[in-house]
Amino acid sequence: EKRKAFDEGADFPRKVEQDGSEGETQKEEVEKKYFPENFDFQPFGDPQSDRREAKARQERQLEQRRQEALAREAHQTKRTDL
């Protein structure tokens, strides 16, 4: 059991990704570096790595557009009341 943990790199701390999840194990990092043929080709990195961040950004943009539309509407109704 200790040998397996050693082989997996359990004693090394994992990196924290941008979305807060744990990164790859030491074993995965070494295998990707020295044996890339065992993994899928990803020319621009992992496409799912920042999906939470992208979703949050999309929600912020949607809310900003909604607020801008409400502000324009309020401004137009204010001008027509005069």
C-alpha cells in the first residue's frame, strides 16, 4: 500500500486549478511529460479546464446586458414622460 502511494506520488502536494479543483497527480504529470502518446492530443490544453470560469463570465455578461437594457428602457420612458 505504501509502495502504491509512493508510485502515485501521494506525498507530493497537488496543484490547485483555476476553478478550485485539484490538479493532476505527480504520476499523471510525469506520464504526460514523458509519454504523451498515451494521452489524447490537445493542442491548446484541456478544453474543459476553465469551464466554470467561462460559465461564470457568460452569466455576468448576460446580467450586464439585462441591466443595460433595463437602464435604456427606464431612460426612454423617463424622456417620454416629459
